[in-house]
Amino acid sequence: MKVAVLMGGTTSERAISLRTGRGMAQAVRRLGHEAVAVDAADGRLLPAGEEEKAAAVQALKPAGPAALVSAEALREADVVLIALHGGGGENGTLQALLDLAGKPYTGSGVMASALAMNKAMSKRVFEQAQVPTPAWVLLDKKTVASLA
């Protein structure tokens, strides 16, 4: 099976994503599958076992979501393992692009990902479904500023 491990990206969590992705790619290889590490920042392939070295790249120029999804490694993959941390990999945007490209991927789908990134909406859904959740309050910037 051809597996593309999508890692890195351009968020402040790039380094940990590269570490996560390296571990995932190694595990996939140990299971006897073909794994390629793809940097979500620009769609380039990262050398096997050296994925974390890409963390030092200084001038990352995001390729844009359409270019990423059309990257050869993603097109040829049977499945995409998402090893991204932070907004772009967890908010449903990438999941929507992969859905549109017809690529199966790991993790939650578009709606669950988007909902999980919106903490206030998540809390409202939990309450509506009568899922126990700690008490909470939503503060806007004006209220926070007045508390300071």
C-alpha cells in the first residue's frame, strides 16, 4: 500500500508535526508498506528518516492547498496519514480538500474537525446532546480587555 504521511506545514507546531510524521512513516514502513513523507508547507518529499531536519527551513513559502493536493506523492497514495498539528491540519480545511480529491485519509472528517476547533460551538453541541461537560463562559476581546 502507498501511504503519504502529511507533516510539517507552516504553523508554530511545525517541528512537532515533523517529529510525529517521522514516527508515523517509520511505523508504516515497519509494517511493510511504502511510505513517503510530504511537507504540507510546499508539497515536497522529505528524505526517509530525516524528516525532522526540515524543521530548520527558514523561508517557507506555502504552496497553497490546491498545489498540495495535486502533489504527485498525494495523487499516487492509496491513503493519506495526517500528522499535522494546528489550524490547517485540524480545522477541516485539509480534510475537505482531500475529500474533493477523492483521497482517503486518517482522522476525523470535515465537520468533526471544524467543530473541534471551535471550542464554544463544541460546548454547545455537548450541552445539547446532554454530554457532561464542565461549566464554561465565552469571553470576547472587549470583556477580556476590561478584566486586565
